[in-house]
Amino acid sequence: LWNLHKFVSDLADEIKVNPDKIKKFNKASIEEKYILSKLNSTIEEVTELFDNYKLDETISKIEELFLELSRTYIHFVRDKSSIGDKKEKELVLAVIYNVLLENLKLFSLICPFITEKIYQNLKEKFKLKQESIHLFDWPKANKKLINKRLEKNIQIAKQVIQEILAQREKAQLGVRWPL
């Protein structure tokens, strides 16, 4: 979480944009559609778990979301965020910022101190109005953005990539060497 908020801050400094002002995700590619679907699926699942008092099961779902954001989404868009044009960088910034902020709202009940510290850093940096992460309304899932098929396909692709990397390691063949 800490690295994600530092990444958002650094990217915002680089392109001189306040991500809180970007509300639309125009020209979202498959990577953005995936992470936004994952976010809304997670909001839906965590809300249901909280409603059913299954507090212990919420933690893994929330953690899975921010790990997916930091490991998968950022890996998918690293070219966009480093050498892409300004519009691509703005899109990446807006998506990461929004997923991170919604994740902080979900996680604030479980880890109140670190989520508050991260939010206060974001508040200071981007001049946010809300005094605390704990004063936000509970996030609501946007069912239009949920695409379970896409989420499943990305998981399959990740498993294939993981197996390829494992076989490369087994054969002692570096990643830069063609198959």
C-alpha cells in the first residue's frame, strides 16, 4: 500500500496532474477494464462479507485487490506510465489513484492507522476535502464495470505466464533468451 501511494504521488509530480480531478476513464484498455472490474467485484464481495459478519474473510479479499493493483496492473501498464504519452499517463494515474482510494476505504476498518496515514499524505498532496479516510461513505460497486469473464481470462493468462517462467527457470533459460 505504501509503495502504491508513493507511485501515485511520483507519477502525479511527473505529469503535473491532480488525479482527484480526473473522473472519467476515457479510452480504457483491457488492463484498466480488468482492474476496475476487480475493484468493483471486490467492493461487492467485501460488502457482502461485512453484511454477513464474516470479518475474518474480508482481509484476504482486500489484500488481493491491492496486490493485484501493484503486481498485475502496474506490471501491465509500466510502458504506458513511463514512456506513454500524457493521456496514457493520466489514465494510468487516475485508475491507480481511484482503485487505491477505494481500497483504503475498504481497508480502513481493518487497518485504521496505516490507511489514515496514507490518506493524510494523499490529502496533503492533492488538496482533498475529506478530513479522514474514516469519514468517507462506504464504497458502492458499479455493476456495469464488473466483467467476471475478463477477470477469469486474466487469471488464466497469469497462470500461463507463471508456468512459462517456471519452465524457463527449470531449463535454466534466461527471460531475455527467445524460446
